[in-house]
Amino acid sequence: MFPRMKCHLASLILLSALPVMGAVEIDVDVLGESLGGWKARKGKASEYELSDSLYRTYQPEVSPSPDGGIFVSIRIDHVRGFMASDDFASLELSFAADGTLVTAQSSLALQGRTISSELIKGGASASTSVAAPYVDKAVKIGTDLVADLSSKLLREKIVEPGRVSFPAAVRHNYNLIYKAVRVKPDRKEGETSDSNQIEGAKPPTSLSEKPAPKVVKAKPADSPAKKEEPPKPGEKTVIDSTTKKEVPLPEIKAYNASLAPRTPLPVQKPQSERAVLMEAGRDALRIAKDVIKEEK
């Protein structure tokens, strides 16, 4: 019984020490930026020009593979104009768990005619570079894919510029998808990454060693005698004969004529011209009488 338990414990220790394989994924944001941004079809597609022809690429559909990799499927449209129906293409790529491109296949739909490429596989003969075997294999798969599509397209005797360059648009998306594939770094089981840490958490820092402030308690007064407040500066005081204390005089403000109420003058009624002449004649007669008196 004990040897079996020891073997079981040893196997558990070995399993816990094994690293957890990193997951492969595609960065949709990076792919969208390389195509000009997901601005068409309510943020689900990107439109761009190649060789004076307009194409539209939709966001990829990604599903996990049984071997731990991913399967990527993307749709590409050839926008032909207002009166003509668009052409469609599909690009399907399979990636292994380590990010290696395994297979690639594409098909074109041109007004009822369908052109499909062969399933291009990345065999051992596809890799010729020792420094970067995965990249060399991906280039070989993309070249074979476009060559197969172009040869089958020429057999259909198609001369429209946008359709002739459709395999080149497929290769353009193929290259950008391959650059957007990411592989998460491996980590051991039980090891936490920086992204799993609580946002905003900071390591404890040492507090500055400062003496605590001394609290001085006030002693209770013997008698709650109120302090006499001295008169404010500028106030005049007099000594009260009863309490023998200084009492401030009431504040006397300087007289301001502009603030004093004004007595309205009586309103004079306008006199007629006759009344004015009569009054002037009486004044002249009075002056003449005074002159005659002085001469007598």
C-alpha cells in the first residue's frame, strides 16, 4: 500500500511542476488598425483600396481547435459599385498551439462561379530557413495559396481589374492575420501574472518615523470669571459714574448731504404772455415813481 501511495504522490508532484501551455489568440484590434480601422458596417468591417479597387474585410471568426490551437475564418468583399453585385471571398487559417501556421485555404465567389484553392499544408519541405523556420513556412503557404487561386482565376477568362487582383487582396489579409496572431507566455501552475493582481493595489511602504504630537490638556480654571474685553480701537469712551467703568460712546456718523432727504420745490405754473407783460409794466411804473420822488 505504501509504495503505491509514494508513486501517487510523486506523480502529483511532477504534474504540479509541469508548465501550463500558453494559449494562441488573434489580436483583433491590431488587425483592424492595419486595415484602416473597423469603421464600416457599424464597426464590424474595414474598407480599403488596393490597385484602385475597393475591398471590405469583416472581423474574423475564431474557434478553438482540439489540439489547443485556433481556427480563423475571415470574409473579404470586392465592392464593385452601386449597380453591380459584390464578389465574395473566404480565407481559412489553422494555427497550432505554439502559433505555427498549419493549413490555409481560400475560395472566391464571382456571380455564381466558385473558385476554391487546394488545402495548402505546411509540411517539412516548406521550411528552408534555419533562423526562422515558422516564418519561412508561412511565406511558402501564402505563396502557394495565391498561386493556386490566380491560376484557377485565369482559366475563367476574367478581365475585370478588381476581380483579377482579388487573390492579391486575399494575400494582403493573409499577411496581416499572421502578424496579428499572438501566443501567451507559458507559466507554471499556481503562478500568478501581473494582470491577475488587483488593480490599484500597492506594496506597503515604510512610514516616516515622526514623533507623535503631544496632546496638552488644558487645566480647568478655578473660577469661570469672564474677561473684560477692552474697547475697540478708535472708539471714544466715558466713565460711568455708577459702575466706574469705561463705556463706549455711540457711533456718530458724519453728515452726508447727498444722503439727506431733499424738499421738493413748488411747481410753478407757466404764465401767459399777457401776465408777463403786465408784471413787467408794473415794475417799470414803480421804478419811474421812485425816480420822480428822488427828483422832488
